[in-house]
Amino acid sequence: MLEVINLNKKYNKLEAAKNINFTINKGEIAVLVGPNGAGKSTTLKSIAGLLKYDGEIKICGKINKTPDGKRLFGYIPELPSLYPLLTVEEHIHFIARAYGIKSYEDKAEKLLTIFDMSDKKEKLAQELSKGMQQKVSIICGLITNPQVILFDEPMIGLDPKAIKELKNLICELRDEGASILISTHLLDSMEELWDRILIMKNGEIVVSKTKNEFNEADESLEDIFFEFTEEK
Ligand code: ADP
């Protein structure tokens, strides 16, 4: 479970996140949307513990910046940041060992296979295409068995097969009880996945609703997005 309580973040005088409150339950996929500059990345980076902020963020009841909290979440940033001179396999070993994960080899094989990366294990990160780097970033984010998973534009740069596999994987993680937060502009790609929508505008959450709370069953994410973000 992810709990964000009274999150406030200022960059000098600019209030990029204003009194943000939301919860993502176990087994729930939340999509975080909003126009450019709405504060989505600021919110994700705060949850990932990469920024200083006011407020409280809990991962399964543990403060996100504590070792116990950190152990429980995975963050897949918008731009993969890999170690150029480590191979794909070395990345996975390094992350798994840093988190004290003992048996990760089977899971690593499964993830490498579904992303067609099994024959790239020996390749250095600097030799990989952008999409392959994104795949390694996703594998490293998931190899630690996180209970809360943050994805920032996870589909960008992935080929259609990898997008399909990633969607299946996200559903599997949801079914296993993870709380998943996905920030994206690619609303179509989330259509069949989302359980909760969080819409940000000017640093605030203007909507936090589950799919069931929308009256019209055929309302698309895009319809909902424009309904709440367009100036009237
Ligand atoms: P989004 O991810 O929704 O596009 P961001 O969280 O990146 O929005 O940005 C929210 C606001 O904070 C924007 O006005 C942006 O210009 C500002 N901002 C983001 N990062 C910084 C930073 N490091 N320093 C100063 N202002 C920033």
C-alpha cells in the first residue's frame, strides 16, 4: 500500500506539489495524468525519496526514506540511468545483491525472456539501444520484488511486443497484490489497465477516483482527462 499524506514541494517560490493526498491500495493500478508541468514527476520523485519535501509518504506503513521503506518499492524512471560499463547481467546481480535478494535467478531469466533480452546478457549498457536500456531499467526495478511500483512513462521507447508484455506483467503484479502507480501521457495504453485515476493540475490533485466511481462505463481515459483539465 502507498500512502501520500499532505505532500508539499516547492522549487524556490514555485509550488510544484500542493497538499497532495492519496492512497493506492494493494492490488490497485493507479494512473497519474495531467498536463506538462502539472507536478507528476515531482510527486513520483518525492515518493521515490529523491527530493526534499514536506509531508509524509508511507510504503506498506514504512516511511519511504527509511531502509525498510526503500526495500519495498521499485522506481522505473522516465529515462533509464544505467551504469555504462556494466553488462545487463551485472546490473541485475548488482541490484539484487544490494537489496539482499537471495533467489532472483529464475525471476531474472523470466523477465529477460519476456523482454527478448536473454541473448543480451553479456552486453554493456552503453551498447544497448534506448528501448533495450528501458527494458533493463524495468527488470532492475522489478527484480527486488517491490510491493509498491512507480513507473514514469514506462512505454516510451518500447516496441509493440514489449509494450504488450509489460502490460501483462503489470496485471500480474497487480494480481499478486502490488500497488502500482503509472505516470503517463499515453492514455490509450492504460485504457484496459487502470483501477484508479489521479489527475494533477497546477500542482494539485484535482481528481482521485476509481473506475467504478465514473457513471458512464464507456467513458475513456481521454474523455475523463479533458473533462477535468480543460479550462471551461
Ligand atoms: P510534470 O511531470 O507534470 O510535467 P513536473 O513535476 O516536472 O511536472 O514540474 C512541475 C513544476 O515544477 C513545473 O512548473 C516545472 O517547471 C517545475 N520544476 C520541475 N523540476 C524543477 C526543478 N528542478 N527546479 C525548478 N523547477 C522545477
